[in-house]
Amino acid sequence: MSVTIKDIARECGVSTAVASASLRDKKGTIAYSKETQAKVLETARSLGYKPNPLAQSLRSGTSNTLALIFTFGGSPNVYEVPRVVSREFWEREGKLCFINGLIREVLRTQLSDYLMRRVLGVALEWTASK
């Protein structure tokens, strides 16, 4: 079972709000000392805490995901856009999803699914077939 903010808060003897703010370094949202933050961060590290992406997306209103729709047509440079975007998003700890735009039903279903998952945006690369 994964470690939660509640586990960290319980271990440190603080509220979940203080544990959460300490982990996110959001001092303006709730008061806590540097010592408390250090204790929370050390406890999180020692317990192997990993942030829950779903919980983060609920809080932030976005999943930090970008959907790219590609037709992968005849252009020899078609892979350059995903390569560059992938690198940029990876450096910002974002997630990238590729959607095959060739099959309309698949495109419609996947696009609807990603929009419900609060993607940051959708980029479209459409190559006309010859």
C-alpha cells in the first residue's frame, strides 16, 4: 500500500493540511515552521512517499498532460514535433499522450477520455495523405 499524506501527518504529529503545505512548499497557505517542514520532508523521504497524480489533478484542476493527435502521414519530419514536445514536457515533469488520428472512432473516444482527465491541451498534427 502506498504512503499517503495522512501517514506522514500522523507520523509527524501534524495535521494533513500542514503536511501537504510542507510537501508543496506553500508557506503562504498555512503556517508551519522550517523545523516542521524539514521533519515532514524527511518523514516523506524515509517512508518512500510519492505524490498521487490523481489527487494532484483534483487540487490543481489539471493533469499536467498534453494530448498530441497525429495522423503519421507521409511527411518525413512527422516525428520531429513529438520528439521536441516530449523532451520539453519531460523536463517540466509533464505527461504526454499520443492519439492516432487515423481512425475517427478511436480519435473521438480517446479525445473525449483525455478531456475528462483534464489535459492541459490538445495539439493536432494533421498530414494530408497523398
